[in-house]
Amino acid sequence: MNSRLRVSAFVALGVLVLGAGGFLVLGGGSASSAASVHQIKPLHPRAKAKVALAPPKVAMAKEKAAAKKKAARRPAVIAGVPTPLADALKRHSVVVLALVAPKAAVDQLTLSEAKAGAAAAGAGFVAINVANNAQVEALSGLVGSSSDPQNRLLDDPAVLVFQKPQALYVRLNGYADANTIQQAAINAAPLPAS
């Protein structure tokens, strides 16, 4: 045989051997690798870990009792004043109160503006949900309602500015921006002693 033919035959045989090896490693070798997996035996096959859990009813009853106890400590109204307002008036001489419905977009904007205006004026801030009947009823009795559309209390959103002890200074029905609320709270602040 010719030397060129011999070299070509060796190269072809080498390529064939490499191709067959690659096929076994990449494609055909998966059957042999599955057989080589070893299973680990547990030390104590019959022992299972047990976790002591309280029955769900007991845990839920404890949570309900704690919630009732917390609700029992804080009534919705103290001496005819909504509890959040009474608490805020103990700490601040002026309190901004936002009367809002939680899912109404305009009410949420008013709530944000009232919070920002109160903070800028250094006044207290309280939000009351219109769905809290006890607090809204107490607020209605505190402020009084009027047949005049501009002075109706239960329109929401509304921003009310109170002075200590519990006097209504101004009522802003509908949307009010932070600057307006801030100015109302500043105007409601007692004059500094000279």
C-alpha cells in the first residue's frame, strides 16, 4: 500500500474511534450512569421526626381572644370623641383629621395630602374611616351636622382641623392639597405667649 493511503486510513480510523467514543459519552452513556447511582440508606428507617403543633382551633382561639382583649382596652369613642382624635389632642394642640373611605382614589389622595400638610405644620394627624360607625357618629355629635351643603360633616373626603381641647377650627370638604391643610393647621395653632 501506498504511504498516503496508509495515513488516510489511520486518520479515518482515528476519527471513527473518536466519534464512537463521543457518542457513548454524550448519548449512549446515560443508561450506564443510571446504574452507577448509589442509594443512601437512613440510619434509622422506622424513626420519623414528630413536631408538636397546637391544633389550629386552639391557635385561632388564642388570636381571637388577644384581638378581643386589645379591642376591649381601646373603645372606639372616649367621652364622645373618637379615640384616635382624643389621643392626638392629648399630644398636640392642633390635630388634622382626615375623614376618608379607604378604597376611594380621591380619598386616598386627600389622606396623603392631609398627612403631608399636618407634618409640615407640626400638627397631629388622625385618619378616620367612614365605615367606622361609632367614630363617625361621635365625630358627627362633636361637630354637629348642618343642612347647608358646605357644612355637611359626612361628605368624604373631608379634612377637619381641631384645636385643643376638642374644638373644630375649620372643615375642608372634598379634596384639599397639602399647602391648604398646612396653612389651616398653622392658623389654628395658639399664638405664642409674648
